[in-house]
Amino acid sequence: MAETSNIAQMAEKVSKEIFSEFFWDKVGSIDTNWNCCQQKKHNKTTHPTDIVFRYEDPYEQKYINVNFDLKSYAKGSINTTTIRTALESLSMASECTQISEEWQNIYQSKTMNTDIVSSLFVYNHDNSFDKDFDKFLIDATKRDLKLASGNKIFVFSPQKIQYLITIVNDIKVLRGDEKLPNKRYYTFYYPTLDKKPTRNPWNSSATIETLFNAWQIIKFKINPENGESNDFGIVIYYSKKGDCQEEFQYLIDYLFHYQLISQASKIMLRVANAEKYASINFGNAINEYKNKFAPDDQTVKKLESIEFESIANIVKTFSEIEIGME
């Protein structure tokens, strides 16, 4: 039992390390069982909550609470059946979080406007899972999960978790190398949408939706010690392989659409899963843009100054003995 408990704690440790870097806060207690509100419908007496994180919505005056089911599986345990079973359980728990006074007393603030979503976090603790998780997920959800209307479940696959571990490590490296300033001086970037700006342009968390996008953008102050300086740079973390130039053309279009090419003093593009010719494909995408739109010299200079770098995937390892001694 102690060994099983130690393995389960690995997913908890990883989740804390990841989401703290995205400006999420842990709220309430860890590893809690609470009473089911619909025992006849769910055929359960209690539901589990492993951990809850909270972040502020960048556009609306509200917070998001993410109710997590943390799984720490060996390679052979990740399959359609285990995913289906976990999702069925989480779907029922998700429905009850919306109406459970007990759950909300533990994890909600009565003074905050808060939405609740749920997430299945599938961590591969032996780092050897190499199968198509998406296929397992598709097969696991072919039958209706009976997820209550308006409820949302986000599934973090082993590959997604490894990607997030990699960029979290890289953020720390950039801070250590002083290519990123202190946390107080950077934020996750969100554009103005339909004339609606972000509520806190220098204090935005990464939303859960952002973590599932093709890229995540950090906006940072170039001279944070100079309170009058408006200079800023951006770091773009790119999750795709970059195996064709069309991928990067879409990214370049995004940067132009939201005026980041013209406004950012420095742009770093960091690709975590880059294939062999990703940097060449990125260069070809820039050349295609220059040939197609004939931009002015200043714009060409800005495009060519984008720093492309492939970053190595980080594999997280734990000692069960050390975890048991904590």
C-alpha cells in the first residue's frame, strides 16, 4: 500500500510543479472524499477530489476552479478501459461539484464569482508510454459519458504533461539565464478580442484552454527596473513538430494580426517537439511571407530577428523511497 501511495504522490508533485509556473494557486485540501449529492443516480456514496487549482479568467471578472483526478500509471496500465473508468467517475463527480455544498465549502470562496471545470491528469510515472493516447481517448468516449450539460472535462495526456514539464523547465532556465525577468515582470499574453482587453494585462495566468493550444505566449518587460519603459518581448512555446512551413505561416499570421511583430522588441520561438527540419521550415515560412507581401525593411528586420530554438524534452523521474520519506 505504501508503494501505491508513493506512486500516486508523483502525479500530485508534478501537477504542483507545472501549474504553479502558470500562475495557478492550489486551494482547499488534497485527496478528499466528499458526499455524493445524487446517490441513486450515480450509485455512489462519495466522490474523490485529488487536488483543486484556481486561476483568474483573463477577460471576465471571475475565477476558474479546476477539480483534478490525478492518475499515476505505468505504461501498461494506460488503455481504453482505465481511461473510460476514470472519465465515468470524474463525469459524475463533475456534476456534483456544481451543486455540492460540502465540496464548495472546501474549495470555493463565497466572495468570488467562480466557474468549476474538471480535469483528468494521466501521468506516466515510468516514462515509457509510447502509444497513441488520443486513440485510447477516442475509443473511451465513443459511448456517452452522460456528462451534465455545461460541465467540462479536460484530459491531460502523458504527452501533454511531458510537454508542460519541458516548458516549465525552460521557463526556469530562461529566468536563471536572465533572458526572462522575475515572475513579477511577465505574464501570459492574451489579445484584445472584440474590443475587449484583458482585465490585468501584466498579471494573467495561463488558462486551461491555453495549455491545450498549439502555442503559449509569455509577454515580459525588457527593462523592468525602468518604470517608464514600455518595451516588451515575447516567448512563444510551440507544441507542434514544425514539419511543414504552413504551420509557421499560421503562427506568423497570428503575430501580425495582433501586431506583435511590430510592437514586441524581442521575439523568441521555442519548439519542444521539433522535427529535424523545423528551423528550415520556419525560415521558409518567413521567406514565403516576404515574397508574398513585400513588407518594408523594418518589418523584414523584425521577422529575421525572431530567435528560433529547439528545446530538449525533459523527463521527470522520482524515487519512490524518497517520496515515502517526505
